[in-house]
Amino acid sequence: MTDVMLRQAHASDLDALVQLENRCFTEDRISRRSFRRFLEMPRDRLVIAELNGELVGYCLVLMNAATRLARIYSIAVSPVARGRGVGERLVREAEKEAVEADRIIMRLEVREDNIGAISLYRRLGYRQFGTYRDYYEDHGDALRFERRILYYEPSREFLPVPYYPQTTEFTCGPSALIMAMAALDEQQPVSTLEELKIWREATTIFMLAGHGGCGPHGLALSAWHRGFEASAWISQEGALFKDTVRNEDKKRVLELVHEGFLHDIGQTEIQLHHDPLTLEAMEKALHDGRIPVILISTWQLNRSRVPHWVTVCAIDEDFVYLHDPEIDTEEGETVADKQYLPIDRRVFDKMSRYGRNQPLQAAVIVGPKRH
């Protein structure tokens, strides 16, 4: 709407903000003192909408100091301006401000009976991820929504990496490896059959509950047998994931599988390093046209301690960009949520260590086809 103008709020807007707050809400109002504090906080953003010189809306965005999260704390539109798309414009402007502040996710809360606002947020791509019970002064519940707002812009600096989602709960490793190989060779098969073939080749047989996951030795061998250069970086020697099983017979099976992997690697030119792969080495590999496949702990992503394989696609001064092959459709996730997922470099350093006492760091670097 050309007659609605958006801009950053100033101290001189304080009276108008308080008046709008009192006009729009009867409970859970932001006080004059709080508005003044938000106006003085350089980290947060307070965007206002003006219609014919009158303040008719605002959106208050809080920027978490410890994370890359932003949160729409409050949004209001005057009754005289409703139906003009002011709310949508305020949300989009808030997202733009958050992106400029290098925030990855925008979150918000909305009353569960506010059908209009919920419809707007869903239309703008927000998905519900939780509920706050007894959140408002009248004991009403709040629905929690979020949307990823920061996306990687492909550049010529790194190879483009096609995305492939895992089709089972236990094939994150094969899926991550497929993405790496497909970035290096357009003829590389990208299919469920290939995914399962690699799992059969690279599985450790036992790990946690259910089907076994894949280890770095097996994934490196799978890449090698498909004609790619490969190296493995593993911070520990010996059979991996033994502490995830209690049965002694299963532990012995893991040891035998490990011995078999080492024997097979000895028949190849795969470089095996018993050192952690540093972020600097990952970045150098990417610049050299190689793709790292990394084992992470998903605790930083979804509070799960399950080991999980991802593909590193790009690195800049702020973020490590991942292709995460796992899409939780029940939680409303889409492919767009898991492509070039930006992870703060400091957070990634924690993610790339699996386990507590002697955390495991494991990676496979896939190189070009061998000649």
C-alpha cells in the first residue's frame, strides 16, 4: 500500500505507541516504561507503520543476544488501518530487519483463538512447533510459531550441492554421501536404491536401537568404490559407537565390522586420519572442490542426542551451511527448511562432537572422481 509508510520508531513516537497499545489491547499491554526501554535498546527493532502521518501499527522484534534467534514480541494494527495488509507488511519488514542482524529463525507467540493472525502467519510460511499453556493474563494458551528467514545465496566460491532427503530413519549417512558425490559427478545415481545400497555397505550393524547406522570408515569405502577420492577424519581409534550397545555379543560384532573396514581401507588409497577435522580444514576442502560429510550431535537442533550425518556445503565468516537429509514432515518441515541450513560457527563446533566423556569427531571428505 503506497499510503502506508514503514520506518524505525524514534523516542518521539513514545506517546503514539502507548495510545495505540491501549486502543488495541485490554490485557497484556506493554507499559510506557517498557516501550521506552525497547526504544533505547539498540539490539532490538521496533518498526512502525504510518498512515497519513498517523501511527497505525507497530512490530516489536527482540534479538536474542546468545543465539541467532529473533522473536516478534508484539504486533498491533489500529482498527482504522485493518484490511490494508499492514500486519503482513510489518511482519515482512521485521523479518528483513532480523536477517540484516544475521538471525536465522523468527519466532512468535499468538493466542490460540486468534484465527486471523494464525491464518496470516501460516500463509507467510510459519509453522507451529509448540504451545505455551496459561501464557496470557486471562490464562489463555499461546501457540508458538517459527520460520527460517535466512537463506544462503549460492556463489561461485563453492560447488553447488544438490539436495537429497533420506527415505528411512537410519540412512542419514548414505543420503549425506549421495549429496556430496552428486555435487562432484552429475552421473552419480540419486535414488532410494542407491541410498540403501550404501547403507548395506557402510552400516555398523548395531547402534542404539533399531537398525545400525553408518560409520565414517564404511562411508569412505562406499565413496571410494564408486570411483571418488576419499579421506576419513576420526578422533578415536578402535570400533566406534560401542558405548551405545550393552550386549557383549553386539560389542564383539562392532569390533569385527571395524576390523573388516580397516582391512578393506588398507586395500585402497583412502587417507585415514585419527585427528578431528578442523573448521579451517573443512573450509579449505570446500575451496579445493571437495565436499565434507560430517557426523554431528542433533542436540543443538532438536534436543536429541542421536548421531546424525549431514553434508557441509559452504562456509562464510558467520555460518556453516549444511544440507540436513532428515525432514520431519509431521512437524511441518519442508525441503527448504533443510537446504543450506545456516549454523552459527560457534554452535557448529559443539554440534560436530558426538558423545559426552570423550566426544567423537568424525568426517569423510569426498573428492573428485579418480583418473
